[in-house]
Amino acid sequence: MKKVYHLSSCNTCQKILKELNLPDSFEIQDIKEEEITKEQLEEMEALAGSYEALFSRRARLYRERELNKKELSEADYKELILDHYTFLKRPVIINNDEIFIGNSKKTVAAAKAAVHG
């Protein structure tokens, strides 16, 4: 599978997609327009190793809901991501059996090398 989960209203995601210059073989899903399914999230978790790895603590709702004051379990991370798209650390790039999560320079460089390598 070659897929990207992103948010079209996120300038950082747009910049990264432009930089990656993905081949047409990649499916691109705007997670605000097309919600992540339980199956899709489970596929991401299988590659990432945990739901926590996919979870964004930068989401505005993280502090609004005072989640920063709670001990969250893997089940909590999964439910929160399914509950609201902003809890997914973006972008998530899947290149066959590799997954790249987030927007750090190192992650983006690794994704670019994997996609065009």
C-alpha cells in the first residue's frame, strides 16, 4: 500500500507533500474530508508499533480536554484518534511496509528517500 493521510488545511502537510513529489501510485486521503476508519488506524498501528506513536500531543484538544493531566492507554490513544482527526500526528506516509509519522525534518527526509530511493 502506498498512502498518505494528511490534512489539506495544514500548511505544513501541504509543504511536505510538495517536497515529497509523490508518484501517482500514492493514494492521498484528507482526514478531515474522509475520516480515518478503524481498519485504517489498525493498519497504521501494525506498522508503527503503537497507537501512541500515531498520537499528536500538539492537538489543541489535547490541552482543552486536559488529556495532558491523564495517564493514557493504547486503547485511549486509539479511541481519541478515531474520535477526532486532529489527534493523528500528520502526515502519515505509508510506503508498502514502511511508515513515516509526523513532520520532523528527519522523518520527511527518510520518507523522501524511501519513496524515490
